[in-house]
Amino acid sequence: MSDSNIVCPIQCVKSGCDSKDFLEKHSAFVVTVVGISASALTMLFTYFLKSRCKKVSFGCLSCERDVVSDVELQNVKLDNKVPEETPQ
């Protein structure tokens, strides 16, 4: 037997394999961060849509818009027609 620095046989097996890159090692973390970021942006844009302010700004995002008044909003007529089923 030759005298070598390898003590454990598993070191021999690992030495022939390529090491995993960042995305292969941390894919669950990346998916979690992307999901949290997307949901935070969704909440932010929902706030912008539901806001009654004429000028909305958050950090580097800003929006100036015309808001429908309460009187006009009450006079809006919505037709939600559901198709009637024909009897058989």
C-alpha cells in the first residue's frame, strides 16, 4: 500500500465529481426570495389601485392620476348578466 493523504475513501469519489453551482445548491432559497418579492410588488400595486390619492409615490415609483369622485362612483351601473340555463 502506498502512503497517501486520503484517509476516507469517500474523498476519492468526491474528487472526480464537478461541484454544484450556486443555483443548484440554493434553488429553494432563490424560489422563496423571488416569491416573496413578487408578492410584495403585488401588494404594493394593489395599494396603488385602491388608493383614493391623486398622487401616489413609493420610493422611486410614483403615479399621478385622476380619481373618480364618490358621486360618480355611486352612479356607475354595472351589468352582471348571468346566462340563463334552458330547461331540458
